[in-house]
Amino acid sequence: MDEESKLHQFVLLAKGIRGRGLVDLILKATSDPIIFSYGELLDVPSVSDLANGELSSHLALLKIFAFGTWPMFKAQSSSLPEVSTQQALKLKQLTVVSLATSSKILPYATLMQQLDIQTVRELEDFIISECFYKGLVKGRLDQRQRCLQVHDVIGRDVPVDQLGDIEQSLGTWLSDCENVLRGIEQRIHYSTLAGEASKRHQADFDAKLDEAKKSVKTELELTMREGGGFLGLDEDGDYMDEDRLDRPMTGMGGSGTSRGGAGAAPAGGRPKSRRR
């Protein structure tokens, strides 16, 4: 049975019990190894009524289990009922939970002082077997730095008088989130505008480049026509002037011809042989 179901059973029983019957129920609930939350039990009217009678110390003890720690119990022990070994263990477990909620790095010295543990070995065994394995805290024991590194921790009951502080903290957190969101939206807007401006700039550049190419091409063609020259294309598709046109062109399916060059054959027949 899980914690919620077990606690629900105690709540239903408490609604039908009054007086000393509730003392027994509180003892069983605070000794149960899987229950670590007692807010719902405190809300039961018959349990709240204990504050007005001779059994008020048992209600005070229940509040220690709901909101307090082992040092708090020791400070008030003279006015509270004695606790069993199982109840003392539960209060020490809840003490680690409270410490882990307030800080992600817990020095061994702090834990040993809060839990009345004398040796490091005893402390590490307690954290591993009674906190890690029970699912109360997730973390890592750093033996070199002598501390508990907290990764996650269960929640505890919150006293009514602290709800205002929690609401204020949540309001501050919400305001910070909204500010971060506005900053992200501004950056997205700026990036969008910058991207559009870059595209326009690239388009303008490409258009001017094309226009410049066309202008140069037209100028060259006019120059060659006015000078009686001729512009051809080489094998790479680039313009050639007359000097390059005079040279033989290769790769066109045969030997090249030249205009008046030394290698041309005479027009009237076979080439003449040369004497040595």
C-alpha cells in the first residue's frame, strides 16, 4: 500500500474517534515507515480539538512530525510525550528532508550535529539506508568534500502561517519568468528583423552584381565592334580577344588553324620539303 492510501485510512479512522483513541492513532501514524506527511490528519476536526484538552501534547507532537525536525523535538521534549525508536528514526529522516529542501549541499558536520550522529560511517549508512533507499532524498555522497549533494527531495507539509511567504515567492518567480520570456521574445523579434534585412541586402547585392556583369559585357561587345575586332568564346565560355583567336584551339575535333602562322600549308598543293 502506498503512502497516500495508508494516510487516507488513518484520516477516515480519525473522523470516527475522539479522546484517548486518537492518541493511539497518532502513535501508529507517526510510527508507520511509509507515511511522511501529516497535514491531512491535522485537518480532521476531532484531531484539532485535542488542542483544548489534556491531550494537547499529543497534538503538539503530531505537529512536530508534520512541520518540525529532530532538534525541534529535543528542544520541546520536556512538554511532549516520549517517542519510540521508530518515531525517533522518522524525525531524523524528516530532518534530512527539511535540510535538503533548503540547501543542495549539506556538509557532514551539519548533518551529524542535527541528527546526533557521532561518526561519518554511521552518518553515511543512515543516509544510504534510511534516506536514499526509502526514496526520501536523491543525491550523492561526496566523501572527499565530506558532504551530501542533493539532486531531489520529497516535499513536506507547510504550516498555514507560511503560505503567505510561499505565495510571495511564487509571485516573484512568476514575475522573473515573465521578464525572461519578454527578453526571449525581443531577441526572436530582433533576429527575425536581422534575417530579413540580411536577405534584402543579399538580394540587392545580387541584383547590382548582375547589372554590373551585363554592363561590362555590353561595353566589351561595343568596343570590339567599333575596333573591327571579334570576340569569341574559349573552351571555358570566356571571351577571347584576336590574339587568342590566332592561336590553334584544341579539343575541337582536329588540328587547329592559324591566320598566316608558320605552321600553315601553302595554298597550292603539298608542302615543300626542306633541305638540310
